[in-house]
Amino acid sequence: MPPHSLRRRRAAIAIALAIMSAPVYASTPPLEWHACDRPGSHIEDRRTDVSVLCASMTAPRDYAKNDGQTVPVQVMRVRFGDQLAPRDAIFFNFGGPGSDPRVPLEFTAGRWIDAAPDDELMSGFHAVARRFDLVTVVPRGLDAQRPLVCDFDRELPLTDLYEDRDSNKTWRALIDTTRRFAKRCGADLMNVEMNTRTHVEDIETFRTTAGYGKLSFFGSSYGTTVALWYGALYPGQVKRMMLDAVVDIRQTWEAMLKTGPESADSAFMDSLIQPAVEKPSVYGLGTRNDVLLGRLMRMPLWLRMAWQNDLHRPADLIAALTLSDWLVEGMTIQQVGAAIPANTYSVSPDIHRQATQTAHHLYSHLARSHLFPAYANDFDEEDRPTATAVNLAIQCNDTPWDRHVDTWRRFILNRIGWSFNLGEGHILTSLTCAQWPRHAVALPDFHELAKLPPVLVVHGEYDRRTPWSGAQATMSLMPKARALLARGYTHHGVVNDTRSRCIEHTVAQYLLNGRIPAREITHCPVDTP
């Protein structure tokens, strides 16, 4: 056979093998973009140089089975500038799981579009918005037309648990309530769709359907999980990837839950307690970190649960301990509210101002009858709160969980005894996922992340939700990754929340042209929000 015939035959065989090995899905109809039906607008509708468009995409119900059944998946695109010229896209996921990305996408796009050309921090993002489509895919279960709506059939007995953590009656009620929720919600036909892999496959379906080449990613918190799963499954389709508040992608959800309180306690000690005891004349909290931590641990448990995520500065400790002492001494909530503005918290005017501000903020949380309603099945609120059912379904489905509730009871009681940072989410998630009818999900090979182009990581030094050590572990899988470390920063999520040129300008230039710092880790000074 002539050489050119051999080449043609080999090429034909290669193409056939590629087709056989690739997943075969039904052809997806083209997207029909239309004006978004959104509850509130962060971008002026009358602007002719900006379009905020939505579409309903047809996707396989179950990518693993590929049985011909399809579901609608909602997508969104913000385009600034020339409305006709084709352009690349940046995909956004701001966290969760269980959070609708459409409102924060429009809010972020609006900030970038409105940035002044001479703004040294934000002008780069203005250029990003003009050059790229800003896009997102709504995770399944969050579409108002097709929501995953499950709720607990009774109020969770968390208040009872905080009053008597050793009560067998309370534990039985808590375990039974989470079991009924898991059984009812996990049996929903949509449950098979609730996992990170399905969402990533939806993103890839969107990329091909919308006609984009390689995608860039802007991921924050759980959004970094989404981006990294996509990068591991489709490394050749990634142009750039900016990860803010990075998860330890090597760990399962269960492992992160188990190690989270200890990591958070370490950051809490370094960023709040130690600085406070180093300046006793300013903060008035003594000179020993063990004594100060003991005072915090003796706060009523319900206050620890209500306030733990709102403490970011040493001055916040003054406010928390002052209000806690007042309540323990017998003051009513109304009396506490009246006493806040009249109290002197520090001899330092700046620290006094910070503590007063925090005291008002902590006081506002006292009115909550119980704490977990911050997670709500509400698809009409403009701020799109986290949907409990979707949040738990994804965590329970993605990776395996220990199925023994007694083991989790011992874990919770142990951590309550010594960890300031064990929260309600740890309690509810562990007991629910232990009893969830999980569908196995194929994990990506995260070693594939080594194939990605240079990734930019941005992280707060003392982020208690996603510790810096976990971000470094994820970076170890990507030899070309570079990091911007926000020094002294305790909040979860950094980008667009600082006045640091080291952060904001660098991120914008990376998204624009791929420019990345030469050093593996760049230490950036930031102002605490």
C-alpha cells in the first residue's frame, strides 16, 4: 500500500477510535439569548453598550448514563462594548455550593464596567470586562423553575443542644430529623444531578454550545473546587485560572470538615488572640493567650455559634466578651442594645471605634430564633441565599462519608469541648451526609492539573474557612502556579475586597494577558475591611 494511503488509513482509524472513546451526547440546540428576568439590576438596563442576557441550555440529565433524557440548565452572559464581535469568555463561580452565581456576576460586572479609566486599582478590571464575555452556569437545583426544594420537617433542636450537649433526647431528635431530611431529599429524582462533576460537565456543554474556545476561570471558595475539577477533566480547554480562597482539592468533603476546626483555631490564635495579649494596655484582655482562649470557650455555646464567623480583629474579641458577660450577668437583650453605645471598650480611640462597630453587628445576630436559617430554600430573594438542599446534596454526593452517626456524635462533642471554630455547618452536614443515600461520583485525576497553564492563586493569610496550608497543598499539584498572599487578612475571599494594588492590579493583568508574578509566593500588604 502506498505511504500516503497508509497515512490516510491510520488517520481514519485514529479518528474512529477518538469518537468511540469520547462521551456521546445528544446534539445540544443552539442557545437563544434573551433579556434576563432578574429581581434586581446592578447594571443600568438602558445602557446600549452593555447586555445582560440569559438562556436555557439543554443538557443530559445524567452524563454517566447518557440515556437521552435531558434537563434545562440556565446560563448567563454579560457583554460590555462591541456587542457583535466574537470574544473569549471568563467563567465565574463565587462559592457555595448551593449559591446562585447570577446576582454576584452582575454585581461584579457592574463594578468593573463602572470603574474609572484612571482608577489605579480597578481600571484593569474595566479593560477585562470590555475584552471578555463574563459568563456563568447556574448549578442544578437553583433554577426557580426547577428547584430542588427539601426542608427539615421540624425545627432542628440546635438550641436544645447548646443548652445541654449531653442530652440523649436532644441527640436522638437531631439524628432523626437529619435522617428524615436525608431520606426525603436524597430520594428526589434530581438527587442524581446534584454533584460537582455534573456541574463541570454542564460548563463544558455550555462552552461548546456557546461556541467558545478555551475558557478562563474566576473561582472563589467552592468556585475554586469547580474550576479545579474542570481543569482536571479538561486541562486542554483552560486558558487562564484565577483562584481566590482555594480549597485543598486533595481532601474529601469529610476530611475538610474534620480538619477544618483545628486549622481555623490555629489561624484564630495567630490573627486575633496573640495580637490581643501582646498589647494588654490597648485591648484590656490580659497577657496570656491560654487565659483569653479560656474566656472565649466559656462563652455560652449559642453565642459562640452565632458570632464565630464575625470575629476578624482583636477589637472584635473585646466586643464579643463584653456582650457575652452582660448576657451571663442577666441583662436582657434590650438592655444590652442600650448599653452598647455608652460603653468604653478601649483607651485607644481606634480600637474603641472598631469594638463599638462590632458590638452593634454582633447584637444584630441575637434576634435570630435559631441560627441555621442563614441557609434557606428561597429562590426569590435578590441576595440569593444558599439553598440548604443543594448545599448538602453536593457535599453528600461528591465524596464518601463515614456512615456511623455515633462516630459523628463523638466527633462533634469532642470538638465543641476544645475548638472555638466548630460551627453549625459542621454539625448539620456531618449528620446529614452520614445518612444520605449517596450516588457514587467519579472523581477527576487531579494530577492532570499539572498540565494547566500558569494558575494565579489569591489567598488570605488567616482565612479560617479555607486555610492557607490547604491552598499550598493544592498548588503543589500545579508546578507553574503562583500565589498572592494577603498578609494578615482574615476574611474568606480577597479579590475586589481590598485596596491593595499588589492584589487587584496583578489579578486584572493576569486575566487580561496572562502576566503572572515571577516568585512562587508574593506577600501583599492589605487593609483589613
